[in-house]
Amino acid sequence: MSTSKREEISSHLRYIRQELRDLDQMLTEDGLLPEKTELKEVYNSLDALHQLLTGKIKKKPKPEFDD
């Protein structure tokens, strides 16, 4: 995969991750809570894909959501 394509994909993934965080915050503030497991699965999948593309593997990811 070319470097520019990798950077473009990484940029899109960062944007999607931020949008998911914002969506979660808005839903929480409005009292409309989606299934936490669904949000965690999506976030973890995107995070794993981003790590794979960038080659940066986190040893222990910081939890983004409270259980």
C-alpha cells in the first residue's frame, strides 16, 4: 500500500473515531444510550484497523468508555 493511500486511510479513520466519540457524548447527554457493547465493538474494530495501518501497536489501550 502506498504511503499516500495509507495516510488517507489513517486520516479517515481518525475522523470516524472522533465522530463516534462525539456521537456517544451527544447521546449520553440526551439520555439516549445505545448498547455500550455495540459502540465498544465498533470503536475497537476501528482502533485495531488504524493500528494495523500505521504499524503502531498499543500495549494496553486506554479505555475510552466507562463500564
